[in-house]
Amino acid sequence: MACTSKHDSTLTEMEPLNENQESPAQTKPNEDRVEQVELSLLLETRSTQKDPNAVHTYAIESAYGNTTENPYRETTVTVPHLVKKVPEDDLTPRPWKTFNQVLCVSYISVIFCLCIGAYANREAWKAKLYNGKGLYGLAQKRAKRAVIVSYLAVVVGFIYVIIFVSLGTTGNL
């Protein structure tokens, strides 16, 4: 049965307490209750962390975690319609318009100097990969590096040709 009591012109309805409930006189102020709730939640999460299948609330799923192939995966937006597309000609060095052109230049540089050209090719492929993942800053950096190293490979290749031709004409070879 419910009973009513009148305090300062306000009418409050009071019901009899069950065995598990506290009376209003036994309750603490709201600040203490908030602290009690926080502590109870902390204790509860600590007890569940002993379970080997428990996952922290801030943990990222293993499928979306950083990998050696993509160390910035956690910081990228994976929703395609939210990713801002940047034109390739803004990311590649001046005379080149696309990443495929940078790849072609790196393949040509392999003809002139194998070691340096192979490094240029690796950088060009990484640039194309980063562009596909939406990491435009890294793609731009790798494309610039690939083009510079490709130019270097061509220059070194011409120096090799000049050295071999000059040694061949003098008969020292």
C-alpha cells in the first residue's frame, strides 16, 4: 500500500520498501552515488579483463589495426564516400600526370642502371599503393622520390656509357 505525506505544500507518494531497497535516510548524496557507479564499473571491467576473450573498450579490431604493409591504417577513414579524392596530377611531380607515368619512368630507369632503377620502381609502386589507400601525403612523397631516383639512374647510366666508350676507344678495356 502506498501512503502519502505532506511536506511544505508538496505531496509525495511513498511506497513500502522491498528488502533490497534503501530508505531515503540511508542514501548518500548524488556525488557519492556517481563515484560508486564509476568504481563499480571499473571493478567490473577489471574482473572481465581476466577472461582471455575479453576486449578492451578502446581496442581496435585486428582487421582494422596497423600492419607492416599499412602502418597508418588506424588513422585513415575507411568509408569510401567520406574519403576526399585528390587528382593524381596534384600528387605527382610536374611533368608527370599519373602514377602510371611515374611507373613507366621507373621502368626506363631500370634499363640505365639496374640497382638505382629498381629502388625507383619500388618507390613508384609504393606511391601508387598509398594513393589507392587514400594516404595522399605519403603517395606524393614516394612519387617525388621515385622520379628523383629515376633521373639519378638515367644520369648514372649515361656516365657508365661515357666511361665504357672512352675506355673502349683508348684500348684499355
